Amino acid sequence: MELKEISEMVDNLVTDTTIPKNIRRALSEAKARLDSNDERGVKISAAIYVIETITEDINMPGHARTQIWAIMSALESMNERS
């Protein structure tokens, strides 16, 4: 999976109005990190850090949690390859 695809997955969650604002805000920040001009490993690690802060939010809908774990998995595998 490419960074662009992961960024699009994050963007889909950001535009989902069934997800609480605090979670969408964190996802927006993670997307900004992924889209930044930083070194690949730096932006992946930064995005993982931001997303980890919301993974255990009790207000997160089930469908969003599943997608977020898929995003985290893809980012972590990319980080290992970097």
C-alpha cells in the first residue's frame, strides 16, 4: 500500500460525520503529517503517534475503529520497510 492510498483512507474518515470531532481532528493532523515534505520515515512515525492517541477512544464508532486499525497496520508495515 502506498502513502497516497493511506492518506486517502484517512481522508475518508475525516469527512465521515458519524465520527466525533476530536477523532476527526486527530486524523486531520495525521493526514497533514503524511502529506508533509518531511522524510518518509519521519512522517510515517508522526502519523502513527497521532493516530495512537485516539485508538482507545470510547466514543469511536466500530466501523471507524476497524478502518483506523487497518491504517495503523499499513503505516507500521511501511515504517518497518523504511
